[in-house]
Amino acid sequence: MRAMKRVTLGLILAMSFLLATSRFVAALEVGEKAPDFELESTKGGKLKLSSLKGKNVLINFYVLDFSPT
């Protein structure tokens, strides 16, 4: 459970960075596939979104001063 929280936080930080540094961010339509991205895993190594193909993936965005724990 703790590792899942770290992975989720890593995903949030990575997506926030990608969105903040992108000049032209196109919104995804409902049902459209998310672009592939890669980030460092909490267990070491890299984690790509495409490696989770066929699995349910939830990317949770929330304000940094609020933690849903």
C-alpha cells in the first residue's frame, strides 16, 4: 500500500511537470488514449505507462497541501 502511494505521487509529479513545461497542451477526449510517459519507480528502475497496458491505471491529481490519507 505504501509503495502504491509513492508510485501515485511519482505519477502526479511527473504529469504535473510535463503539463507545466508543455507550451501546447491538447486536452484528451473521453475514451482517447493517454500519451505514453516514463518515470522512475520507487523500487528503482523506470516505469512506463505502456508497460501497464491491459491493467487499470488511476492517476490522481490533488492539491499538494491536501493528502487523502
